[in-house]
Amino acid sequence: MNYTKIRLAVLFFLTGMFLTSCAPKAFQIVCMPDTQTYSRLYPEIYDAQTKWAADNADKIAFVLQQGDITDDNVEAQWQVASNAMSRMDGKVAYTFVPGNHDLGRNSNVRNSDLFNKYFPYDKYSKMPGFGGAFEDGKMDNTWHIFKAGGYNWLILSLEFGPRNSVLKWAEDVIKNHPRHKVIINTHAYMYSDNTRMGPGDDWLPQGYGLGKAKGDSAVNNGEEIWDKLVSKYSNIMFVFSGHVLHSGTGKLVSDGINGNKVYQMLANYQDGVKGTVKGGNGFLRILSIDTKAKVVSVKTFSPYINQFKTDGDNQFVFEDVKF
């Protein structure tokens, strides 16, 4: 018996097992667009979304909520939202942003007092992955980090119509994390015609009360966020947003100034979106990211009715993604 060959065979087998176990695993990011109708009318749908995320935490790296957490920015709706989101505490990491319905009376002023009362800094700054905030003690603009698929990731969660000062702060955070892949999570960015929000589009941040601000407090729409922030950094990979009605969907792949591709997506199923039932019936966007295969698969699923949307606007694949 040739013991040398046997030892080599065992060594090759164990080496292969080790390399396989160390290979980056695919993971999921879940986008939770405008939950406002659930907070107002259907708390059971909101609960179904977050319970599903908690139950599937072993596959999910992060849950990202895109704003308009409430419909009317009143305490009863904030309590529903807080109860639902808290179902994920200690089970799966999550982040969120204020939408226009979460600020003053439909963004007539940039007042996020109730948002910060029910989603308090003292609680969420202690969550795993929390990195920091634009304003001490406020959750309006935050950043988080996590590791998945063999890479370090940075999430920037930015307010509705992020101010110039917020975009400058976001730049500093990105500059301090040059080796992280960056995800921008915000409320208003993409439009329903597969372009970024810009002049002539409905629901621009400039059309709300807070849009009258000037200087560092001036708001930015999708094209302005692209020009001032997203296009400038080679490690920005994804931008997720909601807010826009019509079809409530949109997607765009753009080249940044450094030649990198940025994958931008709109998903929104609230009341007012074409064909919507019960404010969206609990549909979520699920991104399955396989860094080894260089593939990002996007599906749209409702844990409330246990159904997928399978049309091309809600189910699609990005191939040859350079991580």
C-alpha cells in the first residue's frame, strides 16, 4: 500500500474542503419600501413583513426600510411602526430613513421629532453594525457596516431630500471607508421611468415646504444626489429608494466617473401605485447577492399573501457584477 499517495489524497481532500468552507457565501439584502399604509390601516401586514425577516435572519445580512414609515406622522401610526420593526430586534440587522410623510405635515417643515421619539438614538446606536449619525442623538441620517460575501459593506441611510450638509457628511464617511462596498438607502431618488428624479418629475423634494431651504440646508433630488455624491466614488454599488407612485418601480445601471457601475432601484407598493392592494400587500424586495458568481438576483415577495411578483419590473438579474 502506498501510504504517501494516500496521505496526499487525504491532504488534497481536506484542502478542498477547507477552501470550499472558506468560499464567500451568497447573502440577501431585503428592501422594505413605504410602509405608510400599513401603519395607518393594516398593522398585520407590517407585522408579517418583519416577522418573516426575523424568521429568515440566517440568510439576511440587512433589512433596509426606505422611508414613509407612517402616513400622517401621528403617534398612533408611529406606535404601530415601532411595534412591527421591533420584531426584528436581536434577530436581524436593520436600518430606516424618514420619508416626506414622516417629517412635519408631509414635509412642510423638516421636523422629525416623532420619528426620533419612536426610533430613538439611545436604542438604535447600540444595535450591531451602527457606525454613526449626522447629528448626535438623531436617527435621520446614519451609517452602518457589516461583512458578507467576503467583503466589508457600508450602508448610508439618508433622509428625504438630503440636505447639502448631509451629502458632505456622507462623502466624509465614504472617504473614511475606501475598502467598503457602499449602499445608499434613501426615500426619493429613482423615478418610475427608469431615470433618476429630476426637473419636471412629480414629487421632487423641492416641491415640499422643506424644499424652500437654501445653502447647506438646501434639499437634493435624485440627479443632484448622483452628481454630488453617488457618481464620484468607485466603491458605491447600490442605491435603493421608494416614494414615487405610477408603476412604483424603476431600475437603472449607470457608470460612475471612475468607470464603476452603480445599480439603482425604485420599489414602492403603497396606496396610489397602479394595481396596489391594501397599500402594497406586504411586498418586499429581496436581493440575493453572490459575489463569487458575480450575480445579483432581485425578487419581489409578500410574506403576507405568500406570493411573488414575477413580471420583469419586479424580478430580474444583474450579471457580471464587479464587486
